[in-house]
Amino acid sequence: MARSTAIDMRTRLQEWIPKIVLAPSVATTLIFVYGFILFTVYLSFTNSKILPTYGWVGWHNYWRLFQLPMWSVALENLAIFASLYIAICIAIGLGLAIFLDQKIRGEGMLRPIFLYPMALSFIVTGTAWKWLLDPGIGIEHTLHLWGWTSFHFTWIKDSNYAIYCVVLAAVWQTSGFVMAMFLAGLRGIDNEILKAAQMDGASNWNLYRRIIIPQLRPAFLSAFVILAHLAIKSYDLVVALTGGGPGWATQLPATFMYSYTFTRNEMGVGASSAVIMLMMIAAIMIPYLYAELKEPK
Amino acid sequence: MRGYLGKTMKAVAVLALTTGVARAEGSVEVLHWWTSGGEAAALNVLKQDLQKEGISWKDMPVAGGGGEQAMTVLRARVTAGDPPTAVQMLGYDILDWAKQGVLANLDAVAKKDNWDAVVPDAIKKFSKYDGHWIAVPVDVHSTNWVWANKHVLDSLGIAQPKTWDDFIAAMQKVKDAGKIALAMGGQPWQEATMFDGVVLSVGGPEFYKKAFIDLDPAALGGPQMVEAFKRMGQLRSFVDPNFSGRDWNLASAMVIKGDAAFQMMGDWAKGEFLRANQKPGVDFECFRTPGTEGDVTFNSDQFVMFKVGKAQQPAQDAMAEAVMSPAFQSSFNVVKGSVPARTDVPDTAFDACGKMAMAQLKAADKNGTLLGSMAHGHANPAAVKNAIYDVVTANFNGQYSAEQAAKELVKAVALAQ
């Protein structure tokens, strides 16, 4: 009798412990993530300037947001940056993964080399590339010293091209990581299928095009989701690399949000831009989560 | 019985209050971003003055030149109901905070030391809110300055330019000689700092006031503004191709080294020259942006006093008094490169450029040509200031033509109000 209640207590405790352990983090997430998301949404409808205030202004902040030329530049830049960044990262990542998968010598050494940039923070990447791309001290200067004086590479100083410098640095940073994801995907493909295809006389090209790459669908999806949200929230790279300049040629929604909320005393407009960014991320994440959660059934 | 108890309670409360005052008298907590060598040294003067009076100084430096990070920290502290005693602040930010009702009242000290008589009206606009003193001005900088390497000018036979056309001709001469005519850093605030002087040179103080302080759309989009943007275009052609993103002190260094001839920058640039052992009048020259002689576009660092409760008030008042004392104003500003915020301080300790600036400040105050700097948040609130920055920098980087920029300026300012 006494023993059975002890077991009873134990099983009950076992049931409860995970919940008790998780409770604090669930509570903090609820308050500090979802609570503040709601707070930000609320602020976006108020006349908050330097500190949060609670005068209701309806959609006025959103109306102003879409009148601002800097916001349209930020959105345009995001479109250029996100599409190029995602496309190039996936292309390079897949290419590297396929090459590494050819059972080459020294793979163990090459893999960390490609993966290493991911270990740096975007601030470091941005600062390093800022120096490399600076015509006065970087690549251009070096090539001039070596005697190739007609060489010109001044994209980072040019309003029309500076955003591509951001793409360049970001691709350098993350393509190794994408490679690792694809490599894991490639290793997961069943060898029997490949052998069967080879016996049927499939060429290497067809093998990849028709059998291997289609099987990497989950890896593509994960890569896309990770890169897309990195692109939308990307802030530190721009700050370190160009500071949003020349002029405001490389502003992104994240830098726009920070400058309006914290340096321009326009918390209302800043909050509304944050809400728009949240909606952009939600537009990508919700279908993904939906697909992910549905699949196992 | 009841009355007796009430009285004792009151007495106890008074006792607790007074002992509280006695205990807490000795400390002020100061939030600022003066962390670089010269600035930190200047602030040390104040620290020592207060220590002599038995007031300890709790330093709260938040690095970051423009004070953005400091303001973020301040927001958190004020929202949490625990503001520092004093915060370094500039221009309209002070009034924005005053509107929140969180600032102290310094009227008693101000009356005792008669601040009203010695501080220029244009500066008082930011030290007082609703008729009450809320802040103490520490220094006055002005933005319509040009700094020149005298050796470069002498070797090319260039005299100090008096008019805008002279200035352009002088820069052309430097450029033809293969040197960089105008050293500058392509950051929005630096471009806006030049724009202060340029607008003043085109339309004089009335136009400047109409455009930047009254925000009159007719002035903002008018032909004079188009001309001002055209002059910015002229300046753009004298800048080296690698200017964008450069810090202002690196641009000063280019002038000091003789790689470049001129820099248009506020008088904090003087500190860079002095630290490089350059002598005013011998190695470098300082003069007002050609065409703006007699006008001064200023910005003034102030210590804004926050409501800190009765216990801390004596220390706060003592600090305000120490900041405004002529001796401190002189010694601080000699080190910092600015000029005193009160006009009755003797100029004996200052160098040639400092003496000139002090005389000009006094004259401009008398003539009503002492104007708040747009670039440094003394002409209009932060939202408008940044909207103007956006247009100025877009024009300077070639996205807007002069006509287009004037048109965009009207739109941007209207939207930011």
C-alpha cells in the first residue's frame, strides 16, 4: 500500500517536473516576446514620440510611413538584398556541397574552412569588408600598388551599387552554412537509389537533376526560411559595412526602424515599421510552420 | 491625545527627512558621452570642483559620439522611475524631455546667481521651459566655421577668402595644384553641418530663421534654397572621391597633414588642431564660412537636471551652481575648444580663435544673429532635423538635383511635423 502511493507520487512528479521546469521560460517568452509584440502593435497606433504615450491616432503612423521616401528605399533595398542573398547563397552552398560530396581528399579540412565565416559576428564581417572594399585602403589600393592602376572598384562609395556590397559580404558569411545544410541532406540520400539509377544508365548530370536535387527539398525549404528571416532582420551588417550610406542608399527596414524609434524620437512610426517587418516574416514563416507541422501525420 | 500623536508623528517625519538630506547631500550621478581624451579632461575640472565642496561624483559615461546610446539608457532609467541627477543633452531634445514633466526646477539658484542677465536669449530658449530653469549650459559651439591649413594657402598664394566666390576660386586653385580642396566626411550630420553655413551664406540670418526655425514652406522650397543646394553641389566637386563614411576627425587630420586645404566643421575641430601642436594664425587659420561674418549658428551642451527627490536636491543645486561659475566656464571651455555660455567671462585664457569666437558670440547675441544650428538640433525638433538630413545627404550624394532637393525638403519637413 505504502509502496504503491510512493510510485504514484513518483509518476505524478515525473509528469509535473517537465512542466515546472518549462514554466519560467514559457512565462518569460509569453511576456517578453509575445507581450512586447502586442505592445509594439499598440504603440504603432499611438502618437508616441520620445517615450511611449497612449494617444490614439489610428492608421496615421502607417500612412506617414508609406509617404516617407526613405521607407520605400528601405523596402526596395530589402527586395534586392533578400532575393540576391537567398539565390546566391543557395547556389553557392549547393555547388560547394556537391563538390565536397565527391569523396574528395581533405574534406575534413575544407568543410570547417567554408563554415568558418559563420562563426564571426556580422559586425566583424561588416568591418572587415568595409576595409577591403574601401578604395583608399582595400582591394583597389592594393592592386594600384601592384601596378594595375586602371583598376576601379568603388561600389561601396556609389549610391547605386553600395547595396550589392552588402549582398557580397552577407553571401560570404552564410554560404558555408548553407553548404553544411545541403551536405547533410546529400549524405541522407539512400545509396541504393543512386546505384539503381546508375545501373539504368543515368548520366551524372541527370542523376543530380532528376534524383538528388529533388530529394533535397526539405533542405531547400530550411535554407530558404533561415536565409529569408536573416535578410529581413539584417541590421548589424549594414551598420558596420556602410552605416546605411552613402546618403541613405543602403537603409534596410531594420535600420530604418532603429533610427526612427531611437534617434528621431518618432516611436510611433518606428513601431509601425516594426509591425510591417513582423508581417513580412510571418508571411514566410506561417506557411512553413504549417507545412512542417502537418507533414508527420 | 490624538493631536499629540499627530504632532510626534510629524516631528518624526521631519526628522527623518532632514537626516535623509544630510546623508544624501554628497552625491550627483551624471550621464554623459564625453569619453574621448580632451572631453574627459574637461569634465574632470567639474568633478574636482564638486569634490572640493564635499560632493561625490558618480560617473555614468555611455560612449558613442552623438549620444544615441546615452539617450537609450536614459529612456530606460526614466521609465523605471530612477533618473540620474544630470544628463548631458543638446537642443530640442531638452525641450522634448521637459514636455514629459520629468525635469527639475532650478529657479532658486538661477535667481541667486542672476543667470538671466548673463546667458544669451537664444541659449536660454533651451535652458528654460515654461519660464523655469531646467538645465545649465556648459559650452557654446558654433558650426559656421572654416578651418584651413595656412602653409598650403601660403604656398599657393591664397588669401583668406571673404566672399563665397572667393572661396570657390580658392578651392579651385587648390584642386588645380593637385591637392584635395575640401576635406570632409560623408556622414549625414557632417553634410548638414556644412549646410548650416551654406544656407546662411545664401540668405543671411532672416532667411535661415524663416527656413529652419519657422519652417516656412515658401523659404524651404524657394529659389534661395535651390541656390543653397547648388552651392552644396559646388562643394561636392571639391571633395575627394573617397569621402563617404569618413569620420570628421580624419578629415581634420587631412588638413593638419597638408593633404587638404579646407574643412568646414564646427569648432570642436579646433581641438584636433591644437592636439597636433598646431598654432592658430601660424599653422592653421579659423574663419567664418565666407558670407556669414557676424552670424553665429550655435549648439550648446547642457546639463539637464532631472527630478530626483528632495534628498538629492541640494547636491543637484550645488552642481548647477558650479557649472555656471565663471571660473569653471572658462577653464572647461579652454580645454574643450568651445566658448563659455555666459557672456561675462574674461577671455584671457583663450587662444586667438577662442577670443574671436567669444567676441562674435557677444556681438551676435546683441544683434539678434545668434541662431540655433539646424545640424545639431538647435533649430527644430529631432524628427524635422533628421528629415532635413535625409534630403541634404541625398542631394550631396547625387540622388536629388538642387531643384528636386528643395521640393523634397518642403515635403519631408511637412511630413515630419
